[in-house]
Amino acid sequence: MFLSVKEMELRKIRFDENFAPGQIEFRGEQLEQASPLHATGSAELLPETDGELRIRGRYSVEMTAECDRCLGRARFPLNAGFDLFYRPMSFIARDEEVEIDEGEAEIGFYEDGGIELEEILREQVLLALPMQRVCSSVCKGICPVCGKNRNETECDCKIENIDDRWGALRNLEI
Ligand SMILES: [Zn+2]
Ligand SMILES: [Zn+2]
């Protein structure tokens, strides 16, 4: 859905949209969209700002990714709000010497008369996901000796000298 500045000049745009898996591009991020993404909110042109937009709303979706430890599926149900500001890209070109103070770090930029809602949502989802993607905080991962998923099968492998630095420390203490 294209959020057009021309339209915002006339009125605030309200949206209530469902995006099926595949409509928002998550390939290349090792991610899958496991449910429709539902987004509601509004987009408006802020008066007396030279084209600044405010886009706010909420979205919910379930994403899945490969677990960093066991390579199984990790589920991430997301439900979050956003409140974002965008300026025309021409703003940067015009004021090359403009210093961006810290308060402006949150501001994004748009060009070509508006911004795609899909692009905003994609960015919000990526920001919301944790750095470490695990299926569960207690995931036991894959055994480095026999290669079995230790969540599914207990194995009796002995893991020795996982980290030699601890061995070195022990020797120092003697
Ligand atoms: Zn796991
Ligand atoms: Zn094992």
C-alpha cells in the first residue's frame, strides 16, 4: 500500500491492512512469515514542516526462523506499535551542512512522493526480532559430538575440554 503525500495533503490516511506471507519481502533474512501480518494506523502530513510525515500504528504477525542452537524452527509472535517520522529526501540534498542532532536520529527519509507501508512494516519486524534467535531459552542445541538434537534425544556423549582457557585458569590456581 503506497502512502501518498498528495493524498495526505487532502486528509490523514487511515489504514487497516492484512498482508499474506509473501507480500512483504523477507527473503535474504532467513525468516519466514508464518501468519498474515495485520497493521492498523494512520499517515499524516505534519503542518508547517516542509513535507514531514508522521506514520503511526500497530501490527501483529508471527515470524519463524531457524533456531541458532538446534536448527529447529523458532517462533516469534510479534505485536507492537510504532510512531515514525519521515522527511523528504530532498531535505538532505538542500542542506548539506546540516548537522543531525541526536533527537533527529529517529527520523527516516522518503522520496518519490510517499512511502510504501510494506517497507515500513518490514523494517519494524526486523528491528523487533531478537539478535539471538532461539526456539526456547532452554533449548539444549545440537550435540557437538554425535550431532543429535538434544531436545529430542538425550545422548551420553562426554564433552571434554570445551574451552581450554578454563583449564589454563585451573592450572594457575594450583
Ligand atoms: Zn532450538
Ligand atoms: Zn551426543
